[in-house]
Amino acid sequence: MSFITIFLTSFALAMDAFAVSVTKGITLKKINFAVAAKIALFFGLFQGAMPLIGWVLGIRFESYIKSVDHWIAFFLLTFIGIKMIFEAREGKDEESSSTLSTKELIVLSIATSIDALAIGVSFAFLNISILPIAGSIALVTFIMCFLGVLLGRTIGPIFKNYAQFIGGIILILIGFNILNEHTGIIYNLFI
């Protein structure tokens, strides 16, 4: 597999995590480099670990994993998005400190890295070394998410009171996009 192919795969897999990172940068009250690094580290580690896990699972569970991965991501992202919207309507702040709940960060990391798990399963059939690919995915995701959090922090004040609501909508849309990419369910509704 060429360097360009590995980079483009890494970049594509990091897009959902990047979008969520921008959302977190918008919605969290206090963002600094340590918080941005924590968020980026979680997303990067999960994105890098999932292809390894998928590669190990490989042939044995391929059909099962591919049949449910998109549903898991959809439900996790939609649940968190709806929660954020309700909190915004009730006037609750999602976070009152500069820290992010580790539990929520793990859920978001899993939800945005399930596609990487499926990629790992498919790589098991290509007779390629998974370690450089997983490392590239982790590094690209870390960099994109770190920059995404900082971008969100920069544009967050523009949205002020709507940030949490917009963040919830973004998470729900990412969930629907993942579901549609795998099932075509939304596309089929309009045909």
C-alpha cells in the first residue's frame, strides 16, 4: 500500500473525529492546549487501535462486524446529540470547567472509530502490515482533532448560546451520515 493511499485512508477516517472535535471546541467553556491534546489523544488512540482490533478479528467475524458497525455509531452519536440539544433547551451548560467527561470522550471515540474497525477487518484480507497503517491513522487523527478543537474554540464565541444546540445537531448529522453511507437508508427514502 502506497504512502499516498495510507495518508488518504487516514485522512478520511479522521473526518468524523475532526467534526466532533470542532464541536467540542465550540461547546466546552474552557479550552486550552492540554484539553485539546486530551481530546485529540483519545480520538487518535481509538482510531489507531480500531484497525488493529479489526485486523485481528479479521475473517472470523467480518460479516457480523460489517452488519452492525454503522448502527452502533449511529445510536451513540444520535444519543449524545439529542442529550446536548435537550441540555441546550433547558439552559444547562454542557461543561462548566475546562475538563471533558472521560466517559463521554470514550463513547465519542468509539462512535467515531467504528469505521476504522471495519477498515481493519478489510485489511486482514490484503496481506499488508497493519502497524504502519494504524500508526498513520492515529497520528493523522491526533493532529486533525487537536486542530479541530482549537478551531472550535476560535469560532465558538460567534455562536454563543447556540453552540451546544448546533453541536448536538452536528453529532446527529454525523450519525445519520455514517448510517446512510453503509445502508443508503436516507437516500432510499427519497427515491
